[in-house]
Amino acid sequence: MADIYGKAFAASSAGKLAPGTSHDAGTRRHRNSVNLATEGGGTQNNLIIGKVREGNCIDHFRVSSDVNLSGINFTIGTDAAPAKYCAAFAGPAANTSVVPTVVIARLADDALTTPETIKLFPFAALPAAGLIVASAYTSKR
């Protein structure tokens, strides 16, 4: 049987080695925390997760909170495409985390060619107090 090299291996060297963004890549965490009591709680404002530079491949996201956000749906994306990375998902319950599913096509994308400001978009007003920590994990050679 023949092997299937896939996108990463076929686009690389004659030695069929995967590029650094796919194999042995370092993982980077882009993290932001928001104190809702002092930074916009009680509103439906979007939260910046991170400003991800070119050359990074999106791997996954994590949203944590010490206040119950399970009744609020969120998406993760950019201003131009609010659900670019994650379709609607329920926020975390108090003192828990959620790892929303990344759109499969975005997992298959090559590295970013331009920087992106990635945001958490709430579908309703956030509580007036509490702490939210959102992280984007990327790989880069």
C-alpha cells in the first residue's frame, strides 16, 4: 500500500520532512485576563484574547472563569469573521474551563501570513463582576 503524505509533507522538502509548524513545533500561549468589575462587566463587549503574529498556526483555545458563564454563548474569531475559529459554544460554569472545538478547516490552515487580533465574542451581556481568562494556543517554528 502507498502512503498518503497529506498537505504538510507534500509541501515540504524532497526528504518528505514536515515543516516546523507541523512537527516538533514550539507551542505558544497568548493569554489575556479580564476583571469584569473594573474592565467592562455588565456589557456585551468583545474580549481580546491575543494578538497572534504571522507564522503561527492555531491549535486550540481555552476559556476559564470564576463566575458562571454557562448561560452565555460565545464565538472566537476576528472582527471580520467572529466565528472564524470557533462556532457558538457555551461559556464555562464557575471555576471551570471550556476548550471549544476549533473549526476543522482552521486547524488545517497553514501559518498566518499577517497578524490577527483574536477575540472572544459574547452573545449576551457579561456579569458585572468576575474574572475571565482566555487563551489561544498556537504552534510556530
